[in-house]
Amino acid sequence: MQSANMLLRRIARSSVLPFITQHGMKKDLFPLSRTLSLSLCLKQDKSCEPSEKLDLDEWKKVMKSGLQEEVSETVSEPKELSSLAAARETLEMWRLAGRAVPENISEEQLKTFMECPSKSAKKKYLKYLHLKELHKKSDKRKVDEKRQRRLEAQDQDSNSDETKKSSFICLWSHTMDKAYNWRAAQSMIFGQPLVFDMSYEKEMTLREVSNAVRQIVMSESSNRRSVDPFHIHFCNFKDDSLYHREFVKNYREAWDKLLITVTDQCYTEIFPKDKLIYLTADSPKVMKSFEHDKIYIVGSMVDKSIKRGVSLARAKRLGLETAALPLEKYLLWSTGAKNLTLDQMMHILLTLKDTADWKKALEFVPKRKLCGFVNKPVKELKKSLDLINTLKLGKGQEKVEKQFVKNYPKRYKLK
């Protein structure tokens, strides 16, 4: 019987193993053969049994103690921190899943998220935080882009806009100069003459001549820009004089291109005397209205250094009519000289020529020299002037103040 079994085993090995090697089944059958051999070995050989038995009760005790230690470690941590960490892990998982979750979330927002009653409420809250974060990023991006555009524009402006502005300004000034020069050229033919008397050089110092010339330059500029300019005459003008040097210093190359008449002759040699009116603050005659058929003369001098009555004496010596501006008639004059600068005189005469309105013309008088416009007769004006002078001198100040407040409007109060 044993010999028959041994024969069957040899036949099976000789017939099965070649088939297994051809079809790649050797690896799968090796474990089976090993288990079979091991089982046969265990059945045949009892020496393979383990010498010591495994105590399952002890193993269970060890595992339970390890679990208890792990649980005790987790319980020792604050519950709040563990819940926040769990919430953060949940948010991270939702973000990886593609849901609308903010990238940065604070602890307060996380606590609010945990306090949401339902899952849908949590999703809505996270979506709100996500949109809010997107809006902040968008606003920041817009601010950065705006700042970048501004910096780029500034860089471009420093290079290109300077040439553009300068070219535009040059074009504008060139065009306006043409229009102004055309008006000045027309005034030289059809305009009303206005004379500047340049015979006061000996009465002034170099600094005073310089101030007078600067005022005349401003007068010529305002006249050239007016709607109906005067035809300006510089009479008694001598070459290589102080006036001439100062004018060349101010105008430079444009001095020879000015659309004005410059002559060394006296105005009495050019115009008839009955048409000439010398404007001087010392004249006893007050100018009532502007006359378009007259020729007004203005003394080219600085009044601070000139003695009183110099221009009036010159006009009387030449037998000319004189006139003074009606300052006291229309203005509540304060203390001080009633002399005006040359550019102020030019503004007043141009306004009178265009509008014939004394109040509008006398607005060019400095505000520091007056208290306001007069709306009362000249007698009351004189009383108010006396009151003002009394107030400034301090004689019976309280009594005069009461009378002044009682009889005169508040706008006439002293500052």
C-alpha cells in the first residue's frame, strides 16, 4: 500500500509540475505546497509545537492599559483646542473638496462657525466669509493697480507732459499775444490816448524809479489785455535815462516791439492843451465823469518820495486842466494819503472807460485805505471822518463810540 502511494506521488509530480511551469502557476502553488508540507510536518513531527502557550488574558490587559493611557492623554488636552483643531481640519477637507471656504479664518470666526446650528448654516457662513475675503482681495488689488498706474503716469508725465504742457502753453500764449497785439495795434490808430509823464526822474532815487517802472509795466500789461485798450504815450522820455535802463531790464528784447508811442517831446507839443487833463491827487477839482474825448495824463512817479503838489505845480506851469479822483465822494476814507499806484490808476481808468461805474472802478482801491463805500451825503461823510479820527486819537473815546454806534451803520466800524 505504501509503495502504491509513493508511486502515485511521483506520477503527480512528474505530470503537474511541467504544466505549472508552462502556465506560470508555480508562484501561486508554492504557498499551498508549503502549507501542505508544514501541515504534514506538524502532523508527523510533534516537536514543532511551541514550548509556551500564549496567555490571551494578559494580552488583553496590556492592550486595555495602552488604550487608557492614550485616552487620558487626549482628555488632558483642552476640549476647546481639540474642537478648534477638528473644525480647522474640517475646513481644510472642505477646501480640498472645492467648496467655498476662506483661506484665512480667525479664532472668533471659527467659534462662530462651530456655533452654527446646522450644516447648511455653516456652509452659508463659510460662503459669506469667502465672498468677504474675495472682496477684500479685489479692493486691495484695485488699490495696488491704481497706485501703480499713478506712479507710471507720474513717470510718463515727467518725461512727456512737460513737452506737451510747454507746447500747449506756447501755442496758447502765442495765439493770445496775437489777439492782444492786434487790439493794441488798433488802439494806436483808433484808441483814446493816455499819457505817462516821464519827467520825474530827477526827483526820485534809483530804487524809486525802479518801482515806478515796475508799476508802469503792470499797467501796460493790463491795458494790452483789456477789451478797449488805451493808446499809451511815454512823453518826455530820454534815451539812456534811468527810465530807459529799467524798461530794458524788464522788457529785454520785447522793449523795441511794444505797441506804444515813446517820444522825448512834451505832451503839450503833441496834443492840444484844451484836450489835456492832468490827473493828480492834489487837484482842487474833482473828476465827475470819464470823458472819452479828453486825453488824461498820469505822472510816472512814486508818491512816497515826492513832495506834495509837485505834479499840480507842473500842470499849472504848463497851463493844463487838472482833476482828482472822487475818492471822498464814493469812499469812506481812512487816515492816510489818497495817492494810488500807477497800475491801480490804470485799472480804474479802464473800468470807467468800459462801464462808467465809479463804484466798480473804485473797487481797485486798496481795502486798507478805506472803511467802505459812502451811501450818505458829503456832510455826513465829513462828520463820520471826524468821528473816526477822534476815535483813533482816543479823545473822549467812550462818548464818541456811543454816538458813532447810534448814528452810523455797523459796517463803518473801525477794525
